[in-house]
Amino acid sequence: MTETAKRVMVPGYRHLPGHHCGSTALRNLLGFHGVEISEEMAFGLGAGACFYYVVVDGTSPSRFTNGRAARLEENFLELTDSPLRLRTDDDPDASWALARDAVDEGRPALLLTDLYYLDHYGRSAHFPGHAVVLAGYDEELAWLSDTAFEDLQTTSLESLPEARHSKQPIFPLEGHLVDLPPGEELDEADLRAHAPRAIERAAKEMIEPTMGDFQGLPALRRFADEVGGWPEAAEDWQWCARFLYQVVERRGTGGGNFRRMYSRFLEEAGYEESALAHDAADSWTALAIAAREASEPEEPDPKQWEALSAEVTRVLEAEELLWTRLAESR
């Protein structure tokens, strides 16, 4: 770059804040290319609602849940037959060249990151798979369009490769990048027409999950059996409970473990099961509040953990009803 053109920005890129990283990034990427859909529609078309429960002793939190599909962005590309493309390169220099070249050509690029390494977050916990949109860069910084922030955020070009190549066991990253190739176009009506296909995929992954007991309703049943015993099983039980509250209610979920967003998607797509998703969201919120309360004493309170277990049972009932009905609606 020359001395008079150190910063390169994507002309006309518009950042709109949203609830969840992946659906916000997809919505904003699509919007740049002339397709205006809601964040909820982007989330649903990626078969976004799911559930995972993983125990990883030796890390903290040692008990980890997530209420969205691990590969939301890849699902979106597959399920909508979109001309958007996913590219990866395990070499940090090569993956940066792909992203930089897109911006140089006037196109934004969706990047998957571990937000632990992004400079505008505190390094409290690893969270791989966090989607942002690269809107510009200079010799030292990258300008990122990131979820609920009102304005573009910056992270250093030293930190960005760490974020894009994090090797957390839950979701190792290889410089994942999504962009629209030059000359390709997107069609809004065609994207929306794939909603039934995306709903079918989400229901199948909950009822007959690819990852067995780690995913979907089997994982939720295992979670229901184990959560009451966290104080005895995990030294970091307080952080596990607090993190459970955060990943259900606060960390980009839109509330209710992504089920509020999914309920609005179902309503927009014309499915009466949106009411069941709303009920499931309420149950998840009650669970999150119980988890936050259980995390607060220095010593575990058996009554609070019994209450938390009861809320998980109610969540399980709501989720089984929701996904069974959606599977039957095909």
C-alpha cells in the first residue's frame, strides 16, 4: 500500500447490529450484496437451533453447552444452494491473503474467529466459531463488523491470525472465510424458498444427531441427568453454572438459548410451531436464571441445584415437543 492509501475499506459496507454473531454476519453480508432478509431468517436458513453438551476436564468451564448449530454458516451455504463460498487455509499468511484480496476487490468477507483473541473482547473464555465481517484493514488493524456493537471494531493484525486459527478442541479453526465470488448474484426469494429444507435439517439434528450423545435431544437428556451433580463432579462448578447462564441468555443468543430467534424465524416462515419454540425459549430463560442463582454462593446450595435440575426437566419436555412436532410437519 502507498503512503497515501494505507487504509482500505469496502465501499458502501453497512454494519447493522444484531443478536447473534453468525446470523448478524450473514444478514449483513447478504445486505451488502442487495439481499435484505431478517437476522432470524438467516439464522433459521442455517438450521441454526441445536444443542450441544460437552465435558472437557482440564479446561474451564469444564462443562460447556451451546444452543446453536456448530456449522451455521456452512449449513446456510449448503441448505440454500447459495453462490456464497467457504474457503479455508491452515496457513495464516495464506488465509489472510484471501481475506485481504476480497477487501481489495471491494467485497466484505465473513471470518470465523475465537473471540478470546479479538482485541475488543476481554480474554475471559475461548469461544471458537465467532463470526465477524471484515470491512477493511490497514498496516496494523482490521476493521470488523461484529454483532451487537454499534460501530465497526478494530483488532490488530497480530491478534487476528490467532483468532482465525485457534485450535480449541470444540471447534478448531483453519482461517475460515465466506464471501461472494466476483460476478455471482444472490436471489432473496430463492433463499427463502429453502426454509422447509432447513427446518427438516434442524429437527433431524436434534432427534437423530450426527454427534450422538453430545448433540441434540440425547445430549439434552444427558445434561438433565448430570447437571445436578456438577458441584460434586467439577471443581469449577461456580464458573460452569455462571457460564451456562451466559451462553443460554446473554452471549449472542437473543435470549432463551436461541429459541426466541428461532420462534420468530418459524413465524416468518409460516409455521404454527413458532408458539412451541417460544414456550421452549421461556423454559430456557427460567433455567438460565436458576443457573445464575446457583452460581452465586461460595458453597453450593443443594436447594438451588435441585431447582436447576427441575428447570432442566421442563426444558427437556418443551424441546421434545417442539422438535417432534417440527419433524412431523415435513
